[in-house]
Amino acid sequence: MYQTLLTVHSLVRWISLALLVYMIIRAYSGWLTSGKFTGGDSSIRKWTITSLHLQFIIGILLYFISPITTYFIGHFSETVGTRSIRFFGMEHVIMMLAAIVIATIGSARSKHQVEDRLKFKTLAIWLTISLILIVAAMPWPFSQAISRPWFRLF
């Protein structure tokens, strides 16, 4: 089960990132050109937030069955000083939670805006902050202590 969830988590991240980047591009475009916020924009916003929530749920499930985080929790005082273990045991989950909360707040606030330009502006700002946190909290293959592959397969 662990390997399957890890693979799904790896694949869903790219879907979530693609949707997030696309929505940010649409948001900046609509904001800067005073575009009309269409039903398509609303759908992409919903799918983006849904994919982020799905990714977070998969991540939480992984958190409780991962050997790395289990070891981190069981040996907190010893492992908190080890970057590679602390990253997955604490930093990754906290930053991703913050990113999801920020994206969700931005999505909700944009729905309450009356003007289309303000809907786009709200999404652009909040989703950009969320994306920055997500990119900072991802275990990239080129990272020193926390390197992970681009794609995990079954």
C-alpha cells in the first residue's frame, strides 16, 4: 500500500502543479487585461483546488504509514537535527498544509468578489504564494539531502 500511495502521490503532484500554474497564468492574464471571469475559469479554479486537496489527503495518508515519518515521530529528539528526516517528518507537511490553506482561502475569497478583475487578482496573488510554498517544499531530484526522483512508478 505504501508504494502505491507514494506512486499516486508522485503522479498527482504533476497534475496539481499543471492545474495550479495554468490557473495562475489565467488569473494574471485576466487581471492584467481586465478579462471576463468565465465558467471555464471557475471550473479550472475548482479542479485546481480539488486536486490540491486530493494531493494533501494522499500525503497525510502517506505521512502515517511512511517509514521515514514513523521513525521521525518515534525518535523526534534524535532526528529533528537530521535534515533529510526532518524535511519529511515536519517541514514538507507543514509547508504543504500552509500552501493548501492559502490556495483554498484565495479560491474562496475570489468567489466573493463582484468584479471579474478582482476575482482574477485575488486568485493571482493567493495562488502565486501557494505555488511558491509548494515549490519550496517539494523534494526535487537536485536537492542535496532530500533528493527524490521526478516520477515514481509502481
